[in-house]
Amino acid sequence: MSTFLAYLPDALFAAAQSGIPDLIRVGSPAEVRARIRTMRVDGVICDPVAGAASDATDIFWLATDFPAVHITLYTVLEPGVAQVLTRLASAGVTDVVLFGYEDAPGRWGDLVARAAVRDAVTRTIAALGPTLKQVGGPLRDKFHTVDDMAAAAGLTRRSVYRRLERVGVHAVHDWIEGARLTGAFALLRDPARQVRDVAGAVGYGGPQELSARLRGWTGRSVAQLRESVTADEFVEHTVGRLAPRQRRDGEPGGAHARAADRAGNDGRRHA
């Protein structure tokens, strides 16, 4: 479950809570900072102009000091707000919701869903750490194509493939597929989300395509995944698919992969 903190006046807190029932209210940016240091926090929703004059500055430094925590600015459209929002944008805080405009409960539900996707992908990347360390500097960055990766590394396309194959990465497109399906699984954990909506969110043509991809990846149907597969098990399975050599070499992903294989076998028996 994602954890969100809110530093908001009464009316804005009530509106945000309608979409995030477990929203935790705090009394100041200083309390937000203290909470982040002592508990897992996925996101913060705050009004930079409703409280003390220093709040905007405090939020700026929160964003700078804790870049992994997503900050959403929720405020009332009034004179002076634009200047504050512009300053916070320079710290990377660009997610803005205006009270009374696009702040229906569904808007906050989407915020929670994005946090779940970020968490799932982050956990998968962490589990793949032993393999990613072997890939080397520029090749770990985010690129759209293998050609982009090769240009950044000063290598030919074939050299990139050879280097990836040396650490057990035989199909680059599998890593792209794994990232998309990890995001899809994170969204599907919310039983209120329709498969067609999740398919569109992660770039598949429709519910049938997403269902087929998930079955091909895990051996299970969407219903089986929702009912009996945890986030940890999905990550374990994905690591086993993407880094088989890491599993054979006895790296931390090995245990993940063995558990994932068992999950996949169970799914095939149920299919």
C-alpha cells in the first residue's frame, strides 16, 4: 500500500481524502521531513501558499533533499500563486492540481496508481542490481533504442549486444516488455481498475493483448495474478526472466527467480 502525506488546509484535505482515504495529515513541512526520515513515504500533497510565508521555501528544499518522494502541489488559483509554482518547478516540482479544477477523486486515484508503478519498477531494478552493475556506465542509462545506447557508449550496435549478452541479457526487448508488464501488474493490483484501462496506460492495444502478454510472461491469467500473486513474487519472476545468469551465479536474484519459477509452474498447471 502506498503512503501519502498531506499538508493542506481543511477544504483541500477533504477533497484529496475523497480519492485517497488513507491520506495522512501533517501540520507543517518540518513534520513532512520528519516523517520521511522515519517511515516510507511515496508522495506528499501540499499547498505552498496556505500556511506560513516560508512554506514554499521549505517545500523547495524537501524536493531537493528527497528527490525520490513525489510532491504534488494542490492549491487555490489566486494572485501570487504562479510565481510560487514557477520557483518550485525549478526544483522539479511540476505536478500541480488546482482546487475546483480536475481534482475529482479519480485524479487522486491516478496519483496513487503512479506511485505503485514507480515502486514496482524501482524494486525490480534493485533486484537486478548485480546484472546492471556488470553492464557498465552509459549502458545503464535510459534510452529509447539500442542505437541510442550504442551512441552514448561510443560503441557499435553489435558491440552493445555482445556486452549485454556477456552478462546474460540476450533480448533487449524483453527488458522493455518486463518494465511495461511490471507497471501493468502494479495497476492491476487495484481491483477497481479495468483491464482495458490498464492496457491503455502501459501502451498495449487493448485488454486482449495485455492479457496475452501477461499469460506469456507469467503463465497466469489476469484473474489468477490478481488473486494469488504478490508484488514480491512478480518481481522475483521478472528477475528470473530478465537475468537468468544472475540466478545461475547465485546472486540475490537467484532466490527471486526460483520462487518465480515455482509461481510460473503453478500458473501453468492452473491454466
